[in-house]
Amino acid sequence: MAQVNEEGTVEDYDVIVPTAQNQINIENDLKDYFNRNLDKGEEALRVDAESIVRAYDPCMSCATNFLKIDWIRK
């Protein structure tokens, strides 16, 4: 709960970011997406995966910092 002083200035608050609340759903959606789309190129996979993350959390920096892909080639 936010604390506001007599002048109407917020002095204390808690921020609940959507990524923390949706972490499991984000991971499950990414897993499902990759399992169904491995035939796409790496760039398309990366862009689409970032879009999935942004659908849950529109903060661009969160999406790009959240997603790290290690490509394993056989």
C-alpha cells in the first residue's frame, strides 16, 4: 500500500511487476512456442520469443534482459 503525505506526495510504495507474477506462464508459453516452431530461423525465433515476453510485460528492457538464448547446433 502506498503512503502519501499531507501534500499528496507519495513517500513509500510497493511495485509488483507483471513478470514476477507471470514467470511460470511466460516459460510455459516460450517452451510451447519453441517446440512448435523450431523450423524457423534463429532471428525469427528470437523476435517472436521477445514478443511473447512483452505480451506479459511491455517493458522492453525487461523483455530483452529476461530472454537469453543459447543456440546448440548439431
